[in-house]
Amino acid sequence: MIKKEIPFAVEIYASAEELNDSDATLLAKARAITTQAYAPYSHFNVGAAAMLTDGTTVTATNQENASYPVGICAERVLLSAVASQFSGRGIITMAISYHNINGESNTPISPCGICRQSLAEYGERTHQSIRLILSGMLGEVYIIEKAQQLLPLTFSAVSMK
Ligand code: THU
């Protein structure tokens, strides 16, 4: 038996002011687009912004439904938009933010399990790993070099070969 460690690092910044200009701009777009979320059930407005390989920025929000499981997270709305409207271009960085109408919005959130799987697939299909910037409307910012690191031992197309 061997025991294998799967290392995982998160860069932690005290606030968006510590970020470089392009990361700060992308996070600002994710924060701003939270106003367009459709989250009348959770009141948890999520915004996501993607910087594509050609420098284009695309934004999206979570879209809920009276039939709760039908709702879609901002990350997957964004992946679908990029895949459909930007020829499946690679995403270099995705910023994710939120405004919790009933609480605080000052601690980073990270993608749910389904979104982690979707991010992993999108990274693989575009041969472009996705860097993540995670933060609320204010406070600390986490940067994760590759979204796939959030899902160790990922099940993917390779697993079915
Ligand atoms: N949500 C996202 O859009 N992204 C996340 O990373 C976490 C959760 C949404 C789903 C639902 O509309 C609301 O936030 C509360 O879970």
C-alpha cells in the first residue's frame, strides 16, 4: 500500500485591492452581475464572470425555479453561454461572487459539486484549465490555480477509455 497525498493550494488575499488589475476587473464584473440573478427562493444572488482565451469577458447569474431542482448555478449558466455563443472557447479565469440578501456576503464561496464536475469537463474539452477567483461582495479573495483541483480523482472521459 502507498499513501498518495493530493496537494491543493489556495492563495488568500485580504481583499480585492491586493489583486492585479485584470483579476480585480473580472471580480468586479462578477460582483456587479449579481444584480441580474434570478433567485427569488434562496435570495442568494450569484454572479460569475469568465475571461476567455481571446480576452472577451462573459458574465452569468444563477437562475432558480419554483421547482427547486430545476434551478441552475451561475457557473453552469456561464459555461453553457460560453460554449454556445463563443464557439466553446477556453476560459482562462472565472470569478465567482454572490450577494446574500438575507445575510453577509463577505466570505468566498466555492462551486458546488455539480459545477465542479462541469468545470472539469469544460477545462478538459477546451484543453484550457480554468483559474478561479472566489469572493463575496467584499472581504477575502481566494484564487485557485485550476478548477479541477477542487475535484480530485475526477471522473472524466478518460475514465471510460
Ligand atoms: N449557487 C450558485 O449559483 N453557485 C454556487 O457556487 C453556489 C450556489 C446558487 C444555486 C442557488 O440558486 C443558490 O445559489 C443557493 O444555493
